[in-house]
Amino acid sequence: MEPHMTQPLQIGFLLFPGLTQLDLTGPAQVLSRTSHSQTHFVAKTLEPVPSDCGLSLMPTKTFEDCPPLDLVCIPGGVGVSVPMRDEPTMAWLRAQGERAQYVTSVCTGSLVLGAAGLLKGYRAGCHWAWRDLLTSFGAIPVAERVVKDRNRITGGGVTAGIDFAFAMLAELRGADEAEVIRLGLEYDPQPFGAGGTPETARPEVMALVRKVYVESGMPARHADLLAIAEERGFG
């Protein structure tokens, strides 16, 4: 902890129905261990929030009683259109984003930041299947697991949230603390082979994934997100 620091660093994650829980819980597990910090899970009410895997998450703060955040983080998931169309959520996010030291996201959470007008002219990451939509919100899509542009730090798809969190931790507290927490969590990924990105996946696997995405309603969701961009005055 830096000697001049007196108040704990305030870290906040937005909760909304249909979020991808690993987008949230991966970075939350890491960042909640940041020295001299407090972590908040924020939603419109304190009612349980269902995630995309059936696990419900408990908010700890509402928009009304959430303190000013030093770091605000938005997860992604199939439910991103919910906060993107919700005016109280957008107003809360804009207010926090305008004063936060760091404005961050994981996966399609960057589209939520974009809808709030917080990524205009910024480079940003997103899940590969939705990355191109960033341009509809005035952002510049980048195919990297962690993208930093000034105080906007965004992670790629789902599992990139853990890498994002360690990059964020090093930014906040330095490499030593990041390495201590990494060892404590035994974070030593050892992939069983290439294939975790469109660039490294086998063509037949890529074709199967695209088929599954289409059958699960991706084109309709894509069109809906484009409609949100129009509704919010982008384009």
C-alpha cells in the first residue's frame, strides 16, 4: 500500500440479469484481494440477479447507496441489452464512469460501456464474435485479450477477464502484489493446445461454433444491439 493512501480503493462490478458469471467472478476473485480496497456488487435492487448459467448473484449495493467508485467494471453476457436499454443503469454508469479513475469491462461488457457513451474514440476489446459491434458505439475494436487506452481497460471474451484482472492489479498496486496474488490463486494456465481464438481454431471447429451461435439466436441479438446503437444516437 502506498503511504499517501488513506481511503480504500473502491471497486465496483455491475450486476444485471443474464450476465456471464465468469466475466464477473473471474476478475472479482482477483481484484477483491487488492490491498486497501473494498469491492461492491451493484444492481438496481438487492434482489438476487440470475446469471447465464443458473447461478444467482447477490448485490451488495444499489445505485443509490453505491459510493463513488475508483474502478468500475462491467461484465458481459447474453443479457447485455438489458442494461443498455435501461435508463437508470445508463445514468448510474455514466456518472460513475465520468469520475472513476478506471473504466473497465470484460467480454461484451464493453458494448455496455459503449452504449453509455464511455468508449467514443477509445480502443477496446470484446468477445471475438461481437467485437465488430464496438464501431457502432464509436469505439475502435482491438483483437487482444487486454486492451488499455488511457484509463479505459477492457478484456476480451470471458476467460480473458482473469488476465484483465491481473493487468489491472499490476496497474493499481504494482507487479509484486500482482505476482503474490497470482501465486496465492495458483494461476498458471497451461492450455492443452491452440484453438481458443478464431485465428487458431481448426476450420471445422470454427464452422461448428458459428453454427451453434446462429442456432442460439446470435443474428437476432446482433440486430438488437445495432438497434440499441441507433436508439442511443450513435452512427
